[in-house]
Amino acid sequence: ADVLAAPAAAAGEGITVVGTGSTPAVPDVAEWSFGVQTTGETAAAALAANSEAMDGVVAALRDAGIGSDDLRTEQVSVYPRTSDDGRAIVAYEASNTVRATVRDLDRAGATVDAAVSAGANQVYGPSLTLSDAKAQYRAAVEAAFDDARARAEAIAEHAGVSLGAPVAIVEGGGGGVAPGFDRLAAAEAGVADVSVEAGTQEVGATLTVTFAVE
């Protein structure tokens, strides 16, 4: 009854079913965003101080093993800070954020500590992903096809026909690995032994398959 309730339709000489499949995956890549916020009496002063501080953060990340290809500037901004009544500019604030890709999760905590020690006062992450998501998705597609065939076989048996070869397959898209994203109040937390647990997530796929009947 469960199979018959699944999305399915007999069309001409075929049976069309929707199969789903998933495979467990352990993320092995973490992305972090490290930011520096500074204040100055002028926009130029705020930006100069910010650039100097960010240079230190980037150098610390490189010393922690992050290559140039895995470092990307995300945003640079300068904006005025006004008085409580909004009538006067009392200072300027500058911010700069760089995104770092950590390909060894065992080094993730040390990488965060290095960035914070070097002056990063804004930390966002981790966003956890797979280095080989395609292989995981292929396994999910295979499971989805097996599920589709099992559903079609049950329907064919109920209808009193024999199931033939697949004549049409439409990929319904994959779920992928849902990334985690958290914010650390680095300026308040200070340097800590940050623990990163990858956990296990699911990579999913959906196939619409039409099988011939005999």
C-alpha cells in the first residue's frame, strides 16, 4: 500500500515512478570568514588602521597553512559613526572580511585561534562542505534508481504485467549537504581552543523513471 501511494502513473506502455535515494556524508572542508573592524578620526585613518590589522590576520592564516588560493577578500567598507543626535560625525569605522577555506578539519580550531590572536574581532563559520560532493551524489543517484525500480516492480506485480527496461530517466535534483553556519563573538570570547565537529549529513537525489512493460 505504501508503494502504491507513491507518485506513479501508467502512461501508454510504461510505468512512471519517482525514486529517491540518499547517502551519508561527512563534511571535510570548513569555510570561515574573519573580519577586522577599526575606528579612526578620519575615513583614511580608519582604513589605514584596518589594512594594517588585516595584513596581520592574513599573515597568521598563511602561517597556519592556508594557501593563497584559499583566501578571498569578501568585503571592505568605511562608514561614519555619528553622535547620538545624528548631527555630527564623531568617528569613522572601517571593516574588512576575508574568507578562508580550511581543508584539514583537524586544523580548523588552530586556524581560528591564529586569526583571533592576530587581531580578527569578527568570526563567522564554519560552513561545512564536501571536497568530493560529486562522488557522494552519484551514490545517491544509484540509490534513487534502485528505489524507483523497486516501486515500479511492485506496481507491475499488482497490475499483472512484467517490468521491462527503463525508457526515460529525468533527474530531479540533489539535496546536497546542508552547511552549518554559526557566529562566534570573537572580540568577547578571546582566544580559545575551538572545537569543530563535522557530524554526518545526507546527500540526496531524486529520479523520475519510466519503465517499459511487457
